[in-house]
Amino acid sequence: MVGTPDVAEHAFKSGFSFRDGRFWRSSLGSHRRRSYPGKPVFVERKTDMLKKLKQTTLASLKGSGAFNLVHNSRWRRQRLLILAYHGISLDDEHDWNPAQYLSKEVFRDRLNLIARSGCTVLPLAEGVRRLYDGDLPERSIVLTFDDGTYDFYLRAYPLLKEFDYPATLYLTTFYSQYNRPVFDVACSYLLWKGRERTLDLKSLVGQEISLDLNSEQARTTAFEQIKQFSSEQKLSAPEKDELLAVIAEKLCVDYESLVSRRVLQLINPGEVKSLAADGIDVQLHTHRHRTPSDRELFLKEIADNRTSIIEMTGKSPSHFCYPSGVWSRDFLPWLSEAGIESATTCEIGLATPQSHPLLLPRLVDVSGLSPIEFEGWVTGISTALPRRR
Ligand SMILES: [Zn+2]
């Protein structure tokens, strides 16, 4: 963290020291990030302690005025915070998967905080261009949404309109065209919905296993067995959809109700078209949500995705987001070959002019991020605090 001596001095006076590009509470200066070999429960306790320490540190920094100092600094003006969202719950998805879903109330709070903080929310292409031109306005933010689930259309989009914020939707197109629940996530969600029940896998996948779905481990095992079965049997999309219906029936979950409410489904081509016509920036996320390590297959994923998006929006996309955040340096020349101008990861951080344009970091906003932690990222101060890998 170069170029913030005034902030460092301010923090020091407030009981913090600034070393190695990070803030440390003076009396706890030895709490550096390190790996903790041992039992998982110990690691968990350390993680909880780190979170508490971070929250206390952030509250003290905010109280001391350091939030404002960093937020309004030249240092922050040279950086772009790209926020990443997956879903805003239609129902209870944030209870099932808090790492990917936010409740609509929490999402509204996030937008309120961005507005209160006087941030400039930029369209992605403009944000990236101005980052490298050294021309970013104060407190710059870009909003991105991955996948293109229907909840974006129903929950996030009206709120974005209300706040008048631009946004980019990284759309994966296979399940937009085949408009049924996305198999992997819907399978995981059904197992969670049926967590009061026991699932006999024999009748489903032929394995002599019966699992009490109350435990997360059992749900993971069931999910892996079902996924392995569908892959070995090379099930088609309609066959996978039938399998989901059978699983739901066994677990007494109303599958048709989920389907009719479009839970864990993507927006259809007509909805994509209307969103794009209303200013939502639709960009690339591969056709089948995967990044093959073979060059030709990788390029085909981009080409199929691009063709679909052009058909739906009439515009040619040139910005990319790595599905599931999986990236490799091998992909970079292929992305350049495909004419990709920027690519975003799920590596946490603010983008700087030194960031590789095909490896731009983002903050994936999750339910577990407290308001003060989120504010710490909006100001930029959290880049200087220790965090979990
Ligand atoms: Zn994705």
C-alpha cells in the first residue's frame, strides 16, 4: 500500500501501526496471517477470532476517521472496486448458500451504503478504461453479477433502476436457452430443502447408500454420487431435469412450484433482450459455465457464448468473467485471441493500474460480510487488513 503515509500516521495515533502494507493493532502486532496446521475446529476458532479482530479493528479505524481519510485519498482514486454478486434470493436461497446468495434486504443495504458513501458507480467498460488512463473519479465502483439467474431480473434489476446504477451481467447461455433449473445448483438446493429426510440412493443411482440429509456431510456425499451418476450416464439436459424431479418427489419438495417460480433458473432470451435494451451490459461467462484446458474447446466456449449473446442483445460482448473464478495463465493468450478486453476473477482486492486487465480482482459480496466489513472494502481500507485466503 504505497502512497498513504498520512493514513498510516493517522492510524498509528489511533492505536494502530502500519507495516508491510497492512494495518496492525499495536498490541496485537504479531497476529500475522499464517497457516494453522491442526484440527479443523482450531482453524475455525482462529477464523472466528480473525473475523472478530477485523471487525474491532475496522470499528476503531472508522471511529478514528481513517475510513474517510482512505476513502477520499489519492490512493483510493487510483483504484477500482469491482463488486461481484451471484444471486439475490427469491425465497430462502441465502440460507442454503450464503456464499452465493444475499437476501434482498441485505442487497438493498449494500446499495444504500454505496449511495451514502458518495461512490461513483461506473459501467464496467468505462471503469476499466479510466483505471488504465489514470482518470478514475473519486470512490469508483463497478457492479457485476455472475450467471444471469432469474432472481437478477426480479430482485436486483429493479433495485439497480431505483438507485440508477449501471451493472454488468456475465451471462452463461446454455441454461438461458434451455430454460429449466440449473442441474448442479438445483440438485444441491433440493437436498438442502429435504434435509429433514433420509435419501435412499439405491433407487436413484444404484448405490446401496441411505443418507440422513440433516448433516452437511451427507448432503455433500449425496450430491457427489448424483453428479457422478449423471456424468457417467452422460445424461442429457432433459434427463437431468427429470432426475431433479424424481429427487424432489423423494424428498417431498414441490419441484413444479420451484420451476414455476423460476428458482435457480436463468433468464430466458426474451428477458436478456429486454434487460440489454434497458441498459444492462451483458458480457461473457462461457456457454456451459466451464473453462476447458484445451485451447480449441476453451475458444468454442467463448464463441458459443458470444454468438448467443449477440442473438439476444444485438451487441458483441468483449468482457469476460472466469466461471467459478477458475483461471490459469494458459488462458490469457486465448482470451486475447478471442478479443477479450478485460477478465475478472474472484481474487479479492481492488483493481489498480498495475493489475493485469485479464486478471482483474473483485470483491465477491457474501451474506457473511458484515456491514462494517463491506464498508471497509468500499473505502479501500480492508486491503490493508489481514484476511483469510
Ligand atoms: Zn458463474
